[in-house]
Amino acid sequence: QKEVEQNSGPLSVPEGAIASLNCTYSDRGSQSFFWYRQYSGKSPELIMSIYSNGDKEDGRFTAQLNKASQYVSLLIRDSQPSDSATYLCAAFNYQLIWGAGTKLIIKP
Amino acid sequence: DAGVTQSPTHLIKTRGQHVTLRCSPISGHKSVSWYQQVLGQGPQFIFQYYEKEERGRGNFPDRFSARQFPNYSSELNVNALLLGDSALYLCASSTLVTGGITEAFFGQGTRLTVV
């Protein structure tokens, strides 16, 4: 059974701090990894994709991948209240396998 | 440049009825996937179509079926609706490349309520 696991949260972070979201996956054949943000009642919105070990930065967001540990993370710097949402991690190996999401709350 | 469009956005059906959901992918994208998202859970994979052929099927009963048309748009059909089919149904559009996929982009979803 291919799985992607995330802590459901909620994760509460003060405004301006760094939010750290984590994800583990079970399928070693997974090749691509994605972070999506989902606001309540809305569809998921792609934030970051990462394919290679290491870090990938895009603005305030940094995705980190460690294939040996089967671990993916997303760092959000200078957290804003508008970052409050559920963050979904997905791993791809012929199909996307999703985690259940981590609810992030940014406190002003 | 139009994104993924889904219709309808909201739908209320009674148990036992059938429903058809529609999706138009991003121009140039040949792959469409369908997901069911129940409140509080991550999306669950239902189907993937590429070039009008089914490329993957999730663990859903035969009441669920789908197809992809020559213009790459897609329909998801659900027969004999149950209360448990109430969910957000998401369509994702992507371009399939060797060794992986490009990012999947979602439509706004169809909120199905079965009463």
C-alpha cells in the first residue's frame, strides 16, 4: 500500500516566523513530489514541485527532498496570516498519492 | 490562457440517481485525472486518462466510470449515488512526460451533495 503521511496538525506559527511542514512517503519508486495549498472549500493550488535531492527555493517557500530518508518538507519563511490553509503533500510514481494534509494556522 | 475548468461547481442529487461531472484540461495537456476529496481528507485517486485511454484506476466501485474525448475533455459518471459519495470532486490536468509528470493543475472542483 503506497502511502504519504503528514501530521494533521493544526500547526500554529506566529506571524513572521518560519513554518515547517513535513511529509514521508512509502514508495521508493516515487520520482516527483509536490506541495499544494488548499483553502477551506477550495481546490488545491500548486505551490512547489521537487524532483531531486536537496533544496528548491521559490520566494518565501523552500522545498526539501531526501530520497534516502523518504522525506519531503516545505518551509515557509516570514509566515503571513494568508498562509493559513491546509498543505497537501503528494508523491508521484505513475499516479499521485496524497497525504491527508497539515492544517497550518498563522497567528497575527 | 484558460486553466482547468469543471462543471457544474455545485450539485445536489438524491440517493439512487446518477451524475455526470465534466472537465476541460489546460490547452495542450493530454492527461486528465479525477479525485474524490471527502472533508478533512486528502484527495483520493479515481481515474487517470491519457490520450483517451484509461491509464489508472483507484479503489472505487464500478458505479464510477469515466471517459476522455478527442479534445481531451473528460466526464466522470457516478451511478446509483450513495450518501457517502458526497464530496468535492477534483479534476487535474497534466502533461505526461517520460519518467514523471509535470505539475498537476486542478480545476475548482465540483461539490456534490447526495441527500
